[in-house]
Amino acid sequence: MPPSSNHLLSRLLQTTPEAAQRLERVNLSPGALPTEVRKEEEGHLYFPEAGLIGLYWQGTPLMNVRTAWLGCHACWWPGYWMGSSLKLHVLQAGHAQRIGWSVLQADPQRYAPWLQQTAAVSQQLIHQMAQMVYCAQNHNTLQRLASSLLVVLHQNPHSGEHLSVSELANWLSCSAGDVQLAAQTLQSQGAMQMTSTPGTGVQVHNLQPQMLATLACSCHLEVAQSDAASSAIQI
């Protein structure tokens, strides 16, 4: 099996190539991931290879910000999240590979370095959420939208999917009107395109990272640098 587009899965396969025989491909459909997970699903690790997942805190979010993007730099384990206030929502359809947790449990010494890196990546998701709290306090809607779209590209670089303005507004905890005005400015600068279709509303697509970077705050760099630091851990 060739290296995966998911960095954590690719490193896992470098450690144990035979693990590829235990992988199963599953589709990610837009919408909330089930809060009730079947027992057999609790025992799997999921590695997104295409698509985009939002991680949020259910309930009243701290300082009205609740987002981290989860894509090709991370994985999740439903059994770990059960009972937690952290929830997952698929924003862009795609697919993930999954592997049984029992495979890792069977040889903990062999997988210990990889598990240490996975723990570091989990900490970076918390850092990402904290960075967005800072961003909401210090930057305007235009900067925040541009920076968030750069994080989307960082987490899902091959995506050609559209993102709805109303959903982005929800994740940025802004009004849809403010996000649409910011999106219109980004479009006028050649940083992205907007379309409006019946049933789906206004959507953004065709993101141009170089132009987005000229209009964004630096928060997306903090996220990218954190992911790079975790990827640098040797196994």
C-alpha cells in the first residue's frame, strides 16, 4: 500500500507495513457524526484521507469559539470521545481509513513511539482551538475567514469541495451576513469564488492560498507550525 495522505496513518504504515492488511475504508458524509457509536466502531481508530471534520465543544463554548479543523494531520478514536462534550461534524465529504484498536493493543511496546506522536497531535488540536479563541478576540471577520480557509487548505489540501457561508458563520461564531460580506471582499481580491444555488445557499470554493495569505491574520501559521512540529517527532 502506498503512503497515505494522512500523516499519522503514513507513519503507522512505516512502522508496521503489515497493518495495511487490517485497514478498512469508510465514507464521511456531511453532518454530525453519530453520538451513539456501535461497540464495534468504538474499537477503531479513524484517519481522514479526504474531507474535512470540525471538532467542537458542545454547549456554551468558551468565549463563543468552538472550532478546530481535523483532516490529514490527525485521527480520532470514537471510544475515547464517548461521554465527552467534544463532538465531531463532517463539513466536507470524503473518506477515512480505520483500523482496529486491538491491533495496537496487541503489541504496545512496538507502537509506543507512534502513540506518543498521536498524543502530541491531539494536544495540537487543543492548541488550535485556543488559537481561534485568540483570533476571535483580536482580528476582524475578514482576517478570521481568510485565516480559517487557509487552515482548511492545510488540513485538506486536495479538496475541491464547496463550503457554505452559513456553516462557516456557525463555526466562526459570526453572523452569516458578516461572513458573506467578508467573502465578497475576498472574492473581489481574487482569493476565492462564491456561488449561490437553490437549496444550498451561498458557498465558497476555488480557494487561492497566496491571495488568502495576504488578507489573513497569522493564526493559520500557528496551526501549520504546530502540525509541522508534531510531524517532526521521530519514530
